Amino acid sequence: GAVVSQHPSRVICKSGTSVKIECRSLDFQATTMFWYRQFPKQSLMLMATSNEGSKATYEQGVEKDKFLINHASLTLSTLTVTSAHPEDSSFYICSARRGADTEAFFGQGTRLTVV
Amino acid sequence: KNQVEQSPQSLIILEGKNCTLQCNYTVSPFSNLRWYKQDTGRGPVSLTIMTFSENTKSNGRYTATLDADTKQSSLHITASQLSDSASYICVVISQAGTALIFGKGTTLSVSS
């Protein structure tokens, strides 16, 4: 299967700072990337969908000014958590796919801890 | 409303035993159904992908079944191993491929 790489795998940041998470498709061009958030023992919750070169579509209840998503190229999308708070601590996962009818592959996730 | 329900929520079995996880869905129209394995602190990894016309698909010790009429799927794990301990997530994809609806997962613990 195709490889999607997330970086970093773990990050600890102070309250009020911003942190950027990268999602790269290593061996294919991803027209669409998805960002998920997962709380302990919960399912993945879709935060936003981004198509290369256009603005991300955010799910209801997700603050677009707080969770900035950039999908500037076909192999890279970034999620920036701005002015992080302890309640933003969570597991963030990205997935990427070539086209609408193709399988989405998941990154290994990023554990964010805000102290 | 499109929903995916999984049962049981959690399961503990002895190493070497078999187990079956269930997934019921109400997604319509439907494109395909996928089972993923998610190890703690890792991203999900695909186990099987089944389209509307497929009834069963195997991947090693994992066998998935699909009944599109009753909108039920199951994942059978044979001769479980300690490394099978993980969360198993059922995901249903809408026909246009625009929506992935996730179940909450079944947490499997295999003990020796």
C-alpha cells in the first residue's frame, strides 16, 4: 500500500504557542487529504478535508482559525494548531488519497500534549 | 442518518482462540466497507476492503464478511496472537466516495 508519513509523532508545547503537524504522501500524489482528531478510546473524528490548491472544508464545530490547514502541494498538507490550550491535547491523524474513488491511507498519527 | 455501529465495544480472549467482531451500518448509498486495525498510538492500517458485490474476503488470519441486504459485516480473527491486541475499526464509504463513516471500534485484548 501507499505510504503516508506524519511528523512529528509526538510533540509537547506550552499553552498559547502554535504547533505545526506535517502530513506527506511519500509515493503518490494526494489530491485530497483528511485531518482527524481522536480522543482516548474514541473513534476518529473528521476535522477537515483539504484538496490541493484550494481552501479546506471544515466539519461543523471545528474552528478554522484555530486549526489552520494548508495543502499547497500534491504531497504535503499541514495542520497548525494555533494558540494551543490543554484541551487541544489529542491524537491527530491525517489520511491521503489519490482520487475520490480510491483508498485513503493513514499516517501514523501525532500525539499533541499542551502543557 | 449515516451510522456505523460496532459490537462488542471491547473483547478479551486467550491467545490461540478465534473471535468475531460485528459491524452494522445504515450508510446509503454505499460504495465499500473497510476494516482497519489501529494499534495504540498509531494510525489505522487497512485489513480488508469489500465492495457491494463481495461476500467474503480474507487477509491471512483475518476474514471479513459482508451482507449488503442486512447491512452487516463481520471480521473473524483465527488463532489469535498477542500482536492482534488493538482497536478494530469498521469504516463505510458512501457511493460517491465523499464520506467515510467510522465506527467507534472494538478494542481487542489477547492474553497469554
